[in-house]
Amino acid sequence: MSTPVFGRVLTAMVSPMKQDGSLDLDVAARLATYLVDQGNEGLVVNGTTGESSTTTDEEKSQLIEVVLDAVGDRAHIVAGVGTNDTSHTIHLAREAAARGAHGQLVVTPYYNKPPQAGLLAHFRAVADATDLPVMLYDIPGRSGVPIATETLIALAEHPRIVAVKDAKSDFWASTHVMRAADLTWYSGNDGETLPHMAQGAVGVVGVTTHAAPARFAELVAAAAAGDFAAARSVHIDLVPAVDAVMGITQGAMAAKAALVEQGVLSCATVRSPLVEMSDDELTRLRAGLKESGLL
């Protein structure tokens, strides 16, 4: 069984920060090492969970370099480069390539709500800008616009557009794309990893994978091997953790808090407009992690 181009289990990694809000690059390297040691085959740096909307372009480049230095010889390092400005996205893609990233994650342009013709032009322009393989990120809940089935099929004709991170939760649409196009499929919602894999996805780009990397690796390995009884058992075990990390508040906030609870991070600082979890939220987070056997 061949390994997909980006691996099977990837974490959309948080960007560790010091209490003053500055990046903690030493901790970022240690976190990347921990996640790969625990079963991640790839890491997405500078994604939404990495607080890409509030880090500078230079900070993004620093994070790519630090993570590559730490684990780039044994994990696929995918740089989040997507913005709602094609020119800026191309700039970030070229910077990621220059720093040595192995691939790029390109989210649907958000807020300006382009038509499908605009999405086609945007994604093709970004894919044309470097030699890096591209994973499209379809998340209409954040972007405001879905990537239509016909658009995904057309984009699959580009030689460097090779994968999709699917957070659209439209399984029938996913089936149509997988039937018509040779795109490597990833669940972009943690709790949908098992059903996505049942219909042909290769794995997950996750957030709860911060708190349960080894368990998600176990789930994905079982599903990839066709042992859906074993995969379903892990899937059920992880329900409280997924609800806690993904269902209480914003994902970067919860992922950092979970890592602090587990002793992996010492600081859960996030940048405004995000805030650290409240005491009540932390109590609920701990309960979910404990119920899944992660504390």
C-alpha cells in the first residue's frame, strides 16, 4: 500500500507563542518533533489553526524553516499559503517554496466570495507559481464559498493540484469528485475521518490530532488496511475528545489548551481577537480529554 504524497495523518499545527504573544520557535520545533514521534506523517504549518491570519509573512517563513529543520527529513511539511488575494497567495507560495516546504495548502479565498470562475483562476495561478504540489482546502463555513464539484474536477486536470482537504461535509459531492478525478482526499473535519475513509479518502488533516496523535494514527491505519471494525472502535473512543477540541470554542484556542493540559506546551497564548479558554471551557475540555483516555 503506497503512502499518499502528503502522508495519511497530518496535524494542522498550532503556532506556539510566549506569554507576550511573540512566536516561540524553539517550542515549535519541539512540538513538531512530538507530533511526528506520535504518528503524524505530515504537518501543516501556517494554517488556520496556526493562526495564519495574525502572523506576519516573515513569521510564517520562520515557522516553515524551524519545522523543516526539526522534522523535514521524516515528515511532509505543507505550508498554508492561502489568502483572499491571489497576488499575496502567490507571494506566500513562492516564499514557502524558497524556504523548502514540501507542499502547500491553499484555502478558498474568503470574505470576498468569488464566483467559481474566480476560484478556477485563483487556484490555477497559485499552482502555476511554484513546483510544489497543492492541496486545496474546501471549507465554506469559513470561506463563505464552496468549491463546486465541477470546479474541483476541472482543477484536478492541473498537474500540481493533487489533493483536497474536505471540510464541506457533503459526502455525496465528495463521491462525485473522487469518481471523476484523481485527487487524493483528506478529511478536514476530525470527526468525519472514518466516513471519509470509508468512501475513499486516505486520511485526515486534523486539529484534535494535537491531543490524540497516536489514536488518530491508529484509526487511519486500520481504515487504510480495511479493518473498519478496529477503526470504528477508535472513532467511538475519540468522540468526547473531538467534541471537546472542536465543539467548545475556536480550534487553535482549544488545541493549545489541550496541549497545556497534557504537559506538551507550557503556554496557551493566542493572538487577539482570539482569547484563551475560560475556566468553564477548560473544565469541559478536560472532561472530554479524560473520557477519551487522553489525560
